[in-house]
Amino acid sequence: MSFTGAILMQFYQFLKVLIKLAERTHLKTLTSDETGKRKGKKKKDSLKDLARDYQIPPRVLLLQCQINLAEGLTMMLAALRNEHKVFLSPGPFNTEHERFSQHFELLQKASIPDHISYLSYKESTTHACLSNLVMHNRFKDAQRIAKELRNSFIHDPERVAELRRIEQVAEHNGTALNLICRLGTLEPSLKVYFEFSHHPYFATAVVKRS
């Protein structure tokens, strides 16, 4: 199994785990905030606080940034595979389905996350194309949310550093995506590869002439 074939599957799995984590974190936050809030409050006060109570918490928005990065990377890798036939180097003995099962066998047995299968992976990535990625640019979304969150974590250096890393990955990948789309068919001298230069878990696309 090629490195990029493996990383495509890994980012898809990572995406699904992040979505589940965001859902649980949001639910936990809502439940915690709800406890005791309504006791002794007048109906008028409750209605006035409704919008504030159901705003998305910053830590959930941080997870949303990571979800956008994971989705952008998953679809970008899939689109490059589908449209430009790059990163196609399967092993001689296994089908893609078998490689997916071998790669995530333990996670699937543990249902982490729920309801993930090769079929869902295939349906999500088979029709990925670069034009759709530009229209629904997850890298741009991640960068925007990360900038908006800076003040929410002003006293949390670790999360501020994470936001900076997210912005760097999002900016570089957005630029690479636009460049690839402008060039159209990849020239033989043009190489696209991924490296973990700005974030330990989210890859950065690099477009160079050989």
C-alpha cells in the first residue's frame, strides 16, 4: 500500500473520529450548562438567554477547524487520485477493500467511530473533484474560524499555538489547491507531495517542478 494511499484512508478515519468527538463535546457542554441554569429563573429571563445558551462553544469550534482540515485533505488527496491518477501504487496482492480492512481492523471491531465502513469511505471519495473543493473550500473555512477564535483562547498558550498551526496548514493547502486548479492537467515536471512541516497531524501540500 502506498504512503499516500494509506494517508488518504487515515485522514478519512481521522475526519470521522473528529466529527464524533465534536458531537460528544458539544452535547456534554450543553448538558453541563443546562444543569441548574433554569432553576429559579423567570420565563422571560430564560427566553432572553436562549441564543447565548446555544452558541457553539470555542472548544467545539476548534474541533470544527480540525474537521475542516481533515475533510479538505481527504477530498484533496482523493481528487488528485481520481482526476490526475497520482498516488496510484497499490500493492500486488491486496484489493483496496482488503487494505482498508487490514488498516482499520481493530478500530472497526471497537466501533471507533460508529458506523464506519469501506463502503462509506468509497462513497465519500470516489467522486471527489478539484472544482468542488475550490467551491466548498474547507481550508478557507478552517483558516477563517481559527482567526475568529484567537481571542477566545487568549489565556491558553497551547490552544493559541494550535490555532496558528491550523492557520498555516490551511493557508498553504488553500494556495496549493488553487494553483493545481489553475494549471489544470498536471505537467510531467510538476510534482505534488505532502509533508508534515507545520503540524504533526495535518499534512501540508507542496507543489514543485522537478
